Amino acid sequence: MRTETHRLTWQGIEIELTYKPEDYGGVIAHLEIKSINPDRAPLPITETGYRSHFHPVGTVEANEGTLVTQVTAWLDEAAKSKAWKKYIEDSRQLCLFD
């Protein structure tokens, strides 16, 4: 079973991608996304810094760009959410009240 490992830095967070293009009998592909520096830093697609994503084989390959560019686009899109913007704002200032 082939496994690819990629690293990228997104908004100052180092992220590791582990991708198995044919997992679980060749029907499902598996992508793990993990923030590694800072360890388990929240991302707009996961509050815990870890996300396991299953999808049909060939999904990544059918889309434009590399796995890294696709995950970066996913993070960029998710970062537009109100929840992520609030998280960033709260992180920048001392939050006395929730």
C-alpha cells in the first residue's frame, strides 16, 4: 500500500499530510491532516489539529493541483468562516469573558 507524506506551512502552522491513495481494499482513499508545529494547533477544519478524511479513490487525482495545493485551498476556504475568524481574533487578544 503506497503512502505519501507531505509538509506545508499554512499561516505559520507547519502541517503534515499523510495520504493513502488506495486504502481499505482499493475503494477508499485516506488523508490525515495534522498540525505538527505548534503541535496539535487548531486549524479551520479541525479544532484539535488532527483530521482524518476518507474519500473515494481518485478524488484528489481528479481535481486540479497537487495534494498540498488542494489542502491549502481547503484551509483557505474554511478560514473564511465566522468561527475561525472569531478564534483568530480571540487568540490575538486577552479574552476576559466568553
